[in-house]
Amino acid sequence: MTSPVLVTGTGAFAARIVFDIAATAPEPVAVAIAGRNRSRLAWLRTGAAARAAMFGRPATFTAHEADLLEPDAPARLLEALKPAVIVQAASVQTSAVIAQTGDAWSRLVGEGGLSATAIFQAILTVRVAAAQSALGLDATFINCGFADVVNGLVRALGHRITSGIGNVAILSNAFAGATGAVEPGRVKVLAHYQTIGAFRRPPAERSGPRPRVWIDGEEVEDVFAFFRDVQLTPEPAIEISGASGVPLILALAAGRDWQGHVPGPNGLPGGYPVRLAGGALALDLPPGLGQEEAIGWNAAFEERGGLVVDPDGRARYTGILREKLREHAPDLAEGFSAADLEEVHGAMVALRTRLQAMAA
């Protein structure tokens, strides 16, 4: 039996991935879906199988009940399935927080930035990655949770990390669709997640940091003006972000080469154009843009305000996020060692619970 693609999680992001695999898979692929919500698992398996039949695609789906919050669950799951590709889409923090208001936690995230949620996005991903390392499993690892930042934590802990899904790929695919430059490599985008927010607002209200975009090797001077008609939703754009990982996942499962965009490739900060060849992912930058410049451009966003993971594994909050955290939890604001992630997660859970009970 061919080693499966394992998708962990049963939420909207995981659903988008499995449903689009079902509708687009060009080669035979077996997908194992794992999560703790039994009814959602049954639905995802049923819905995905129905879509594969509907579109005549050679994709099969199985459901596996597993609570990744249980200490040994990730290892048991990986040992039983031995997947070729791991797509970690489970999280203890919904991405919908970006559109929520009303309590002190959503206000902290709104003012301090999404890096306030990084610990919640990281905890299950690190547990699954650690289980893979302990088992010595040779599988490609894709993290769907806030990869711009979280993938650096995974790498700092010495675990395998290939890439993320979404973020930069939201913009690159939206820009390609808007211009008709849909052939691989014609549109190349350098984008940190902090550059996406402007495109959630109406064109006349857009300001702040913007991505860098090249079309056929020429950089676009005024990105906001050029892509005025590109409009994202205030909520997470899962219809693009979740779907964007599917061509990469299918290429990995089939051993094919691929060209596109991902956040956090090989644990780097931010998002980049990349090329998959021979199973290895590498940056595929436009002419004139060096690797050091591209990485430095992305890293600067978290240095100004967010969560930076240093080479020694020290994670430190910066800018307005550090200031906001200091108001509520001075110890957390001082940062932490990546090795202490479990302890820090417990402290962040207590902080989030306390702030969610407070009005904004």
C-alpha cells in the first residue's frame, strides 16, 4: 500500500484541503484524515469521497480518530500510518480571531498582531514534529498554522519542517488570477503575513506594509494601485489559502516537481516563491533579488513587531506586541526558549482565558 498523505485536523482549513484534493488529484492518492471530532471525521471522509466520485478523481480517504492533545497520540498515529506527507492543520486557536472583537484577548491580537497567537498555533505542530523525529520517520512535514513564524520554532527545536500553506500564496494566486499571468513562475511575490491585511480593506483605505511583486521579471512599483481590484475577505481567505497547498501536496505525494509560493520554507521567516525539485524545496527568487536580501526583508517585519526566533532557539516578542503583553503578563513579554514551549503554552492558555473574560 502506498504511504498516505496524512491531514491532521477537522476544521475548515483541513476540509478545504481534503475536498480540493478530492476534486483535483491527477494521480492516485490515499489521504488519511485524523482528528478528535468523530462526526466531523465521518463527514470529511464522506464528503471527500463523494467529491472524488463526482469529479472522477483517483483519490481515496480514510478517517482516524486521534486527540493530538493526548501525550502519546501523535506518535501512535504516525507509527500506525507511516505517512509520506504530513499536513498538520490542527490548532488550538482558530484563525477566525482576526475578525473577532469584543473581549480583551481579541483586542490584544488586533493591536499586537497575529504573533500573539503563535504559541497556540505551534503547540500541536511541534508535538507532531517531535513524534516524527522520535520515530525517525522520513516524511515531508507541512505546517498549516501560522507558518511565517511557527516554522522557525520547529526548526529551532531540530525537527523537520518543509513549508507552510497560505499567506504569501493567498496574494500570489490572487495576483496571478487578476493579471492572467497564471503560468508557473510568471508572478513572483515576496510577502510576510503582515502585508495581507491591507487587501482585506477596500482599495481607498489601503495603507501600511505591502508585498513585493514581480511579473515576468519586472517589479511592480505601486502594488496597491496595480492590484486595486484584488479584494480579500475580512475573515481568513480559506478558499484561497487552504486550496493553495493542494498542488504542492499532490506534487509531493506523486514525486513531481512544482513551482509556486509558500510561507516558512525550511523554517525561514515570511513567504517566498519556491521550486520543488527532486523532493527538495528551495527559494526561486526573481532576478536581482538575493537570498540574504529576501530573508532579511521578511525577518524585518517580526523585528519591528511580533515574535522573532533567534538562531540559538530564543524567542522574543518585539514592538507593540511586547508592549501589550507586558501590560497583562510581564513574564511572558520577556520571551522564552523554544525548548520551554509546553510550559509557555500553559501560561498563554491562562492569559487567553483571563482576557476572554474581560471586555475589550
